[in-house]
Amino acid sequence: MREAVSVFIDGASVGNPGPAGIGVVFLDAHGTTLAQLYKYIGDTTNNVAEYLALVYALQEALARGWMALTVRTDSELLAKQ
């Protein structure tokens, strides 16, 4: 069995709504960066940006064959839903 990959996600907007972006970083069990991505996502709310960061992270993990993920977020909304 493969060890889980940790993925740290974040989304933010300047204004709410306003210009927004996402960031995603994947780390292996030793803390080595496996991949990172960031993207401008247009004008949207902070909550939408947080959710899109998760969606992009899951899509990227699937494309790379990483099936065991530990997701880390600072979004209380995401964590509780």
C-alpha cells in the first residue's frame, strides 16, 4: 500500500466577491514537494475559491494516480462540510 500524499489547499479573493486565486501543494510522507499549482480563477467569493482549490487538488491527484490523500485546509467551511 502506498503512503498517503498530503495536499495543502487554499483559496482567496480580494474583496468578496473579487479577483480570486487558488494554491495547491502536494507533499510526500517525508515533506518533499511533489507538485504545486496556483491559478487565477477570476472574480468570485472566498468560499468558492476555497472549494475550487479542493476540486483542482482532487483532479490533479487523480491524474497523477495518487489515491490516498490527506487534505489540509485553513477553511473552517470546507473542514466542517
